[in-house]
Amino acid sequence: MRIWMAYMFLVLASAVQGQLDSLTWNATAWGQYRSNALSHELGRLLFRGGHIDRSLVDSAQEAQGGEMGAFGYTSGLAINWSSLRPWRDKEARLCGSLQLKTLGDFRWTPELFDLVLSGNSGHLGRWDVLDGSRMRMSTWIQVAVGLEGANQNRIELGLVHRTQSMEALIRNGYFYVSEGLDYMTGYLRGHIGSSEVGSWGLVTNAEWHFLREEAPFAFHLRLNNFGFVVAPDWTELHVDTLVETTGLTWTGPGLSVESLMQSEGVSEVISESNQRFRLDMMPFRIDASFEYPLGPRSGWDVQVQVGDWMPTPRAIAGYRRAIGKQWQAGIQIVVGGWGRPRPAAWARWKKPGEHALMLFLEDPFGWGSKAAYGRGITLRYQNL
């Protein structure tokens, strides 16, 4: 791995040789998590352990209602650069990026949540559906080089190394226990898979900006991490089993107390498959944003994000205003993604001709509340 990383940086250094004295660049670091059911306090207890108060479970059940539960997180660091010099006497300029990112996505049915945290005492006589419950996690490093044209339109081709990846999915599943406790049935079909070593692949990043002096608005379209990786030594554990009984006997073949005590547990219903190579699509994201000025110092913005394993598109709408010569700030409403509607706020300070700093807070009120369903922060530095 170290040899490959060194090779990647040598390729990048060769591409920008002679350009380093005339670069413009920006660096962005972010971290955010969100859920439509798990409060900050309950989520912390589930991941770190501790006593779970019954009121936290009841509150989560009420918040989730009959919807699919969702929890997602993302964090990382991204550095984008572009040269100020023409490339080979053409209008285009060299550009590139470096990205480190981790991403997670968890979803569950209301029945699965109740069964795990409350047991099945309140579920007697009803069918519990588990279809669609899943878990996905991935971490990767990406280095890309490309060309940038007018209006900062750019396209890059990158090499990506996925350091870890894991997924689990219940494709079909149900569970039923009769009210008289004399009949039980359950079915589960799903898998859990992971790669024993890192994965390598190629990705494409692209940006297109509509900026016209005669147009009273601006439009931006961005594509990130569109590509694939090849995962060697991919291992999957498959479950496809049906259990049905009208009562357990103490002895004898089949489903009995004796056979359960003598069995090897779940290994009897789990099969394993190994793939020498597995081709995976990267969790790419598409961002589309629209800016419309309301005056020389104010305007409103609309943005839609699709991808990144989010269960629903993430939409952002807000108002921005310039404050003095160096400050700009805005307030927004965020809808979709992994959680319910929440507010957001940002502020940007710049020193003309030198640099700019930006701070973005998603659900700023949630930073001081244990009952919040998530938090988010983004820091961005840009040299001008």
C-alpha cells in the first residue's frame, strides 16, 4: 500500500511540476451525522455502551413512527487546487484534488427496532417485517488530476484506494409469534460482506458553472466520486432460512430443545462465498445549486444533493447577505438526507486578494441538546 501511495504522489507531483508557484487552492474539512429517530443521547449509548433509559427508547419509537429508520454519517478532508498558468499554451489549466472520506448508512424497520430494544412481548399475534434493513460503511483516499477551463469548469480523473468496506442487507425477513405462544415462524434472507484487503479503482470528478454577466442568476453542477473499485478477496456470509414450529419437543430430530443445545448455532444456516474479485460502484454524489440575487448585497440559494447512500435527496434553501466589506452570512433550512427538517447557518470572512474562511453549522441548536437528531460542521479555507 505504501508503495502505491508513493507512486500516486509522484504522479501528482510530476503533473504540477513548474506550476507550484502559481496555484490557487482550497481545503475543506467536515463531519456530520443525522437520524430521523435516534437522538444524540441514545445514539451515543448504542455505539459506546451504557444504561439505556426506557424513555429514550419510547421517544425514538414515537419519532420513527411507521417510517423506515435511518442514520448516516460522513466526515473527511478535501483539497482542491488549480494552476493559474495555461497548460501547454492553451486556455485550459491543470487542476486536481486530494480527498479522504468516510461514509456510513444504517436503515431499519420499526419492527426490527422494537425487537432489538424492546423484545417481542408487545408483538404477539402480529407479523413483523424486516425487509430492507441494512448497513453500509466505507473509507477511501482519492488523488485526481485534470483540466480546468473558463468559469472554473473542470474535469478530473482520479485513482482511489478504498481502505475498508462492509455491507449487510436483509432482503426479505419476517417474524411471527402467536398470542398463545403455541406457534412461531420466521424467515430471513440476506447477507453480510466485507473485503479482507483494500480496493483500488478509478473515479471521475466534474464541475460545470453557468456564470453570465447578462444573466441575473448562477447555476452550478458538480459530480463527485463517480467510478468503481475492484475489491479482491471479497467474502460474503449468506442466510436463507425458514423456521416454523408449533412447539418444541425435548428430544428427537428436527427442531427440539435437544437439537438446539447440541447444534453449532447459526453456522448451520449460514453459507459462505468467496470472490477473487468484486466490482463495486463508488458512492458518488451529484450537487446542483442555484443562486439568485435579491439586490447588490443579498440573495437566496437553492441546492439539491443526490447520492452518498442518502435514503432521500438532501435539499437546502436559504438567504444570504453581505455584512460590510469582509463578511457574508446566511441562514438555511435543510430537508432530506438521513433526517428530518433542520436549520443551518453559515458565515464567511475574507481578506481580499489573500484568503477566506467559512464556517457552516447544520442544526446549530442541536449542539447544546442531547435530544438533537444530529449535528454537522464544515470548515473551509481558500487562498485567493
